[in-house]
Amino acid sequence: MSGKGINFNPRLFGNNFLENNQDFSIPYQPEYIRARGLSYVGHPDLVPVLESISIRSAESCGKGVVVLKERPNLIFETSLLSEKDFPWPRQVVKRFKWRGFQGIISPFKKSKAIRSFQTAQHMIEHGLTTPVPLGAIEFRKLGLVINNAYITEAIHDYIDLKNYRISLPDGRQGMENVLQLLADYIMRMHDSGLWHRDLNLSNFLLKAEYVGQKLYLIDLNRARIMPGLSNSQRAMDLSRLDLYEWQETFFNYYCVNRFSLQKMLRTANLFRVRRSTWRKMIVWTNPLRRKIGLK
């Protein structure tokens, strides 16, 4: 299967792909496919296993399968190309599931997998570390997204920042150093025009490397790429960081010489209260949503 001669339409993947295709910073030349309801962008070596990635049970997708999470989306680690000298021998596959009315409106939206790939491309081009995106695949029928999956390299020997905050393996000074690293990362992300919209500590993976500690940001499917972010959008992202006693220290690092600390804290806290109220309402309506099949 090749992107050439099989009715490839690059506009399916958004203008960002078209603008940057000549100077792609992902460390391989991606393949684009669109045929018979299938759309794919990613590493050409994964083309032969596309169907298994999206449709088969996790256990039959490659070798050494380890299920990392089953709900709300299925996430598993595997070796899809164990017999081939593939630069990334272990991969993580995330199969997305539609919830509520999302499936009904899917003809009018990019799939979560394609959005994740596009966001990862943007991040890498702006020097923001995320697991190398290896592919995004979607199957549609009558415009509806039936299946979609996102594939990345597997990251090992990390600790997510939520567990780091709880366990403090490097003491309080180590936590302050990580907060400075986190503030710098998020500032660069926001300045690039990326609004993550699910910025919790569990989505940051901290890994020790020979050049020092490095953060990887995951869970990209809700992100939006914008010309610029308002202070309110920045605060909305920051409000999701469950930092507790470390909140003011982090906001000091983020706001220094750029934003009013008190205004940013106040706005973030307002968003946190609003989200808490919304969650309580969701819990209260759960029985009804289950009854009518929306949960």
C-alpha cells in the first residue's frame, strides 16, 4: 500500500500537514493513505498491520502485549513489528471509543487519532517532547468514525508527575526543580499556540536522561492548535494541574515577568470551581445517562 496513486487527499489531515510536509521534523518520512473508508498517516512500515491495530483484540496485536488501561479508551503496549529491525521496537497503541453523542457528530470532526498525530507533529516542530508519533488510523462508514487508533513509541523508566508529587523521590528541592521544568515546558507549549485542554499531572512523564530530566506530554486528542492563547485559556489549562501545596510555587515560575500572579491564580481557581461543579452534576445524572444509553 502506498500513498501514491491510491486517492490520497492530504487535506484530510489539515493545513498543518500541507504546510510542513517538505520539512517534516518527525524522524521518518510519513506515509499517507486514504482508501475504502480507511485513512492513515504514519510510518510506512506499519501499513501491513493497520487492520490489526484498529480492529483485532489487543492480545492479537503484535507480541508481548501489555494492557495499560481499558477505560475509557483501550491502551496497550506491544511489538507490532517484532520480526523487523524497527527503530522503535515497543509501541503504545491507544484505541479511542466514542462516548455519548460524540459518535453522531463524528462526520463533522477529525478523529481523535488524527488530531493526536497532528498535535504531536506541532509539538515536535516546536521543541516540545512527546512520544514519537508512529501512526494514526481511522475507519469510517457513511462518514461516521467506526474505529480509530493512535500509535506512538513506548516510553520506559519514567514516573508521572502525579506520583512524583505524592512520593517526592528527590525531596522537596527536587520537586521545586521539577516545577521549574514543568513551568518552562507549559510556557513554551502555550507560546506555540497549543491549548492542551486536559493538562493534569498524570499526563506528564518524567524521565531521567543523560542530559538531565526530561518531560514527555501525552494524551493529545483534546488539544487545539491556535494562533495564540488568551490569559483565560492559559489559566484554564493550568487549573487542571492538581498541585495542591505546590500550586503557588508553580504559578510563580510560570508567571514571572510575564503575567500577574494573583490574576492568573484567581482565574485558574474560578475554572477549578466551575469544573468541580460540572463533575458533581455529571455524577448526579449518571443513572439517567446509563438508562438512555449515553454512558
